[in-house]
Amino acid sequence: MARLDSPSSINTFKQCQRRYYYNYIIRLPTKENIYTLRGNIVHDVLEKFFKLNLEKVDNAHLESVLKLTLLDLLRQGWMTRLRKIVSLGLPQERTGYYFEETRQMLLTWLDNFITTLDKSDLKSSFKEKVPKYQEHELICEELGLKGIIDAVHQCDDGILILDYKTSRVDEMKVEYKLQLAIYALLYQQKYNQLPSRVGIDLLKHGQRIISVDPSLIELAKKEVAYVKENTTSNNIADYPKKPSPLCKWDGGACDFYEVCQPFDKAQPL
């Protein structure tokens, strides 16, 4: 099977072609970090949250049940990955900080979610907010493209695609927009239906939604084609380095920093 690109690989190529080479051409091993682990935990928590059976919960206690359940799911998810988190070698206070930050993000998300529910019938309203699909994988062999969508919602105006983000920054970044554009393209290819809206759900800040129009789909097609055209080679020289703050930062570095040595002028490749 030919290599399938994804929003992550395409954004990687745009950020640094050498990193793309290491990651997707010769497939050097990558390292887990607290951000990827936390992201995985959060995605698992929200997926399980929307599978709750609330039939035996009365409306008067539903909000409390949702909060307690969400926090319990977080604790379970964190404990499941605790060995991996400990293996990162972070100081205990930093690990505690990330847990508490994640807890606050999820509570903020829950507060925002509850405001969208009909208080006169919370259980029915909750059911209506459950995504049509969760962790929905889409593959298009024709485009050599794949993606996993966090949540697909059926709304009154059509399909809404959402991607959960644990970013501290309240911003629709360029790479987020491209990711969403590719999801919209994949959904259209799979179901012959264009989503009406796509967006990110910044757990700390709320949803940031954009409408899907022909220009968004053209953006996805253009960037996918560009990456495909420029990644046929297996020669490292065809994937230049792009030294930037993404190479190394306070407390972390690119997975391939040591092999790449991006700031070493004696190694032009």
C-alpha cells in the first residue's frame, strides 16, 4: 500500500521537511511526551463521557453526576498511563501541575457543554449532543490520505466536524485550519456530502468554528497535492532542514534533534 499522508504529516512537511523525512520516510522512532500523553487521555475521557447511560439519573442531580463522572474518567485515564508519565522523568511537581491543568481544562469544557443543554430535559438534551461518530477514521486511497476525526455531529444545518485541543492559546492556528480542511475533504470523499462547519474545541477556551466553503476544500487539495509531489524521493538531500524554535525549546526538543543537529553548520544536510 502506498504511503497515506495525514493532517499531521502534511503539517510536519510544511514546518520542516527534514523532520518529515525522519518521521515518515525512514520512520525513525519517536518519543512520547507529556503533551501527547495528555492529549490521548483527554480524547479517551471525552469518548467515554459521551457513552454514559443516564437513564437512571434524575435531572436534579445530572449536572453533579456529569462532573463526578468526568473527573473519575480523568483519574482512570491518568492512572492507566501513569507508568509512561513517570518514565518521562519529570519532577513530581510538574506532573502534578499537568494533571491539575488537564483537570481544569475538562471542567471548563464541561461548564461550556452544560450551557448548551436544555435545562428542562437534560437527559434528552444530552443524547442530542452525543456525536454521530467519535474517533472516526477516514481513508481515501485515491488521494493517499487518511485522518481520524475526534467528533462528527449531526446538526440542524448539517454536519459539524470537531477536533479537541488542549492548547493553552486561544487561537485558530494555520495548521489547525489546514487539518480541518483536510477532514472536510475526507468526509466529502467518503460520504459525498460536504460538512457545513468544522472547528476546534479548545478545552480551555471553547469552540472556534469556521464554515466550509469551496475555498477551504481547495486549500486542502492544494496542500495535499504539494506534499505528494515533493515526497516521492527517498534521498535525505531532498528534504532540507529548517532550523527554528520548533527544534529545541525550554524543557523539550524535536524527536530527531540529536540525529539532525539542525544548528550545526558543519552538517549542511
